[in-house]
Amino acid sequence: MTDDAMGLLARLDSLGDFVVGARSAANRLTLRIDYRGDAALARTRWPALVLRGGVGGGEGDLVRSAAQLRRWTCQAPAGWVAQWRLPPQRPERCELWLLRRGEVLLRPGDALEVVLSGAVSDAQPGLAALALGLQASGDAAAAVAIALRLAKRASAAGVLDFACVPDQAAVNLPGDVVELRWRTCGLAGLSLLRDGLCIAEDVPDEGGRRVVVGVADAEFVLRGWDGAGERHEARLRVRALRPGWQRWPCVLATREGRRLAMPALADTSAQAVPLRLFGIAGGKLYASVALPGVGGSRVLLCRTHHALGPWEPVGAQGVTEGATAVATEGAGPFVAFPPGCERLPGALFRGRLWLFGGMSGAEGHCGNKVWSLDVGAREPRWRDHGEASWCARRAHGVAVFEDRLWVFGGIDSAGAPLDDAWAATQKPAENAAGPTLDWKEEPAGGPRERPRGAAQPVVHGGRVWLFGRTGSELAAEEGSEPGRESDQERSECFDLWWFDGQRWERSFLLGDLIDRRVLAAALASDGCSLHVFAWLDRCGEPDGGDAERVEAIALRLVDAPAKRWAVLPCGDLQRLVPAEIEDFQVQALSAGAMVVHLHAAENECAADRALRLYFPA
């Protein structure tokens, strides 16, 4: 088809039929362009002819994905360069740019041919729509867009595509929703089966269906018949998480599922290591992930869409002062954490990730700076909100409660535990700097009987719960000042408290279930039950034994009035215990699954100690 606009003519020819299907690598296209204008088109800021469109896999698309375009070979005439631009975050904006060396882009009477070969495609048969544009800012012809059409046919009747999102390699939690997608050609009587039972009949040639993951793997079959009565079918398996403990390997990948190659950053013998889990927003779990490598580590904000899945770096084209962009091979820049903020306690609140104060655990650095980042932005940037009105601290608890952000306790710069509590409401953005926080100290403070740090709060049943850690006996004496003891000298307090927004009250739900010295503890809530995880020091028991013996324990509250707890199997957690426990987190996912994350010392960040996922039977 030929169109004429501003003297520019173009057509797209195929050598024979353009065939979609498994055996279509022999496709060959020729893009012919003629310029019959009266004046030359000079090179300006954008000296290029640009072929756009055709990516998506439908009837109007040439190919299904940018990955198929990468297999095409482009031959441009002498003096011209054909260059693909394939943005990984915006595959629908894939473009072929045609650039010419010299001062003039096109002269009157110029003609060129660009040959594209090896064009593999599994798009749906139909009429593909593309457009050739003249990208020449300041030229009268800048708005020219010539529509091009190309007829596609299927190589044979059959199933062109049958896939699921997340893909077949994903491990899903029971209750998760998976979308099945398919495309077929020339088939009748299409039906969808699950484990041999038909769940949908007379389905369309191109369609999808959302299915709920069960407690076991499921096999789906798409089945139909061609004009000769021959049966065609395609199968795929949707995986479900098995009960028990699972190791969660930390693998980085792009949104398209491609594993990232980082030869300049990462040592090939080391895996990326999660440093802190921040919670779930939009069904995605967010974490800071360190990339060990030459010249130190880089830390990226990452997220994962499903259990045991790969971590996807949150991308950004720009960052604020103090934060750096990390470029990874074939994947573009990603936003890195501001220096010193990689392990800060944080929370996801109203679509933003907020970081507060100083380091957790044993680093000893205190602070009261506040940072935030819009995790849903197209180009997220860290915002420096300055210093908060509360004093510098570390090892403090952070929670979202009653639609406010809370900071509980911690340890101050002198090493004393704190017994205060602060809450902040988010004020709307008044300018490009983004929203701000309005902090107020809560009269109820923290559990004043025992000031504490490294106690991780969790919201459960309309209350905030705290369990342990690091307190001072001196604070229990009326009128006494907090003790200025070192971390090693300070007594440990592992009592359970709850806060309803007005007052604190000690809970005796645990009874004597935990009767040994607790090295580290964390709480979690799956919305139905409260969970307690702890590592106990078993040295000094009456029966003797190894002085270094450490035992993991995990409990789930079954019946609060009866103070009845279920003991979860946690033998697999024993191997997670490093020589020196710094801290750890437990994050609840859906369907009762729990992720245990150990905050190990610097020399203990082995990848197989980083994450464990537990799914109840």
C-alpha cells in the first residue's frame, strides 16, 4: 500500500506471504521509501525516519514482543544506519530509526530500501498496522505519519500461543489468581480443561481466563479441532507452593523475566543479598537488595510479584542528590539507595516507601533523617525530607497504624533505650517536592516499664504488638533516668505488649512457652493469627550440652482466651543462625505464608542464609 504526504512515499512489501507461527523465520520484508518533495529535508535535532508500532501480538501487531524484534536483521543502503530502539520498560514503543550520515536527510528524488529478514513472529493472523514518521523537529514535515499495512497468515491451523501470567516457572501461593492467555488459528470447538475436567467450552480464538491456584499443581489443556477433524492441543502447568520451609534464592530479573547480567558490579561467585524487607504494596513485596562486587556493594530497591519469584529492580531515569543510578547490562538504570540508608527501618504508606532514622542492629549509627520514594512512579526518585522532630536513634520500630506512620522507641546516640512513640500524618504535596509528614509525640509513649530497642512492631486485631528487645532495668525504677549502658551490658526484655492507640498493656498470652534467654525475636500477623518467631540460647541448661547451642522456635496463636499456641516446625531455620545474630524480620504473605529474613553481620551474608519461606500444611 502506498501513501503520499508532503512528498514522502513509502510501502512495505513481503516476499511471498508473511507467516506467523513456529516456522516463520524465512519471512523477508522490504521497506521502500521515496522522496518527491521540492526541497531537501535538512538534518536537525532529530534527523531520522522512524518506523513505529507493530508490537503486542494482536491482529494489528507485527510481532508479539521486543524479543522477537531482536532476532531481525536490518540491511540499510550505503550512507544510512538502521537502528532498533527497544525500551525494556515500554515494549509498545519499539521503533526502527533510519539515520543518514551528512547534513541532509533527504533530497528530492532520493529513494532507499531497507531489508528486514529472519522475522520470527507468533502474533495473531490479521492485518498489521505500522506507521513511518519523519522525526525532524522544526521541519514542516515533522508531523508526517504514513500508515503501512501488512497481511499476515498462520502457517497452519493450531494453537499459536498458550501461556500464563505469572509464567509456568512461577511458584504461586494457594489462593493466588493466575491469568491464562491463548491465541489459536483455524480451530473449532475450542475448550479449556483443568486436570482433565472441562472448565470452559466454545472459547474464542484469542482470549484469557483467570483461575485460582489450588493446594497442588494443576495442568491446563487448550483443545480444539481443525477443518480436517484433527485434534490440536497445548498444555501448561500452574505450580503451587508446597507446605513446609522453602529456600528463596535471590535472583534479579527484568519485568520481561530476563535475568540481569551485572559483570561490572557483581562477583560471579556471589548472589545478590536482601538487606531489609519493607512490606507489601499492590501485591508486591519490596526489599533493599545488595549486589556484592568489585569496589564494594550497590543496593537497589527491588520487588517481587509472587512467592519464590525473581526480584525486579525498581527502575528510574534520574535520582536526587546523594543517591546514585546503577546501570545493568541490557536493562538500563535503576535507582540506588542514598548512602547509609540501605538498612534503615521503613514502611510502605500511601504508595510511598518511607525510611527513618539510623541503622538497625549493631552498626551503632543514629539519625533522624527521613527519606521517601514513590514506588508507583514511572521514574521514582528519592526525596530528602530533612530531620524529623524526634531525637536521633537506631533500632527503632516502624509501623502503619490508624492511617498514620509510627516510630516506637529505639536506642539513642548515648546507647540508652528510648520509651517514646511518635505518629505522623501525611500532608498532601504542595509542590514538586512531594508530600510531607507532620510528626506529633504520643502521650502514651512506649512501654515505659521497660524502654527498648530492636523491637519490631506488628499490627494485629486493631492493635500494635511489641515483643522484646534490649531494655533497661533502671528504667523500671520510678523517677530514675535511663541507664547509659553499652549494648553488651544492657539487660534483655522479651515481654509481649499491645497498644490500642490510647494506652499500653502487657500481655501474658505467651505464658512460659519461651523460658530461655532470647537472642532475637520478631512478630508477624497474617490477618488471622499472631505469630512469634525467636532464637533461644540453650546454654546453661540443667542437662549441660554445647555452650553455643541455639534453638529456633515459631509459634502461632490459635486461641487467645485459652492462651493456646501451635508450635510450627522450624528445623530448617537452625542453619540460618550465624555466629552473631544482629536482627531478623518476619513478613506475612497471603494464604498464611511467612518469609523469615535474617539480618546477619557483614561477614555472614551468605545467600542461602538470606530468606526462608514457610507455608502451612
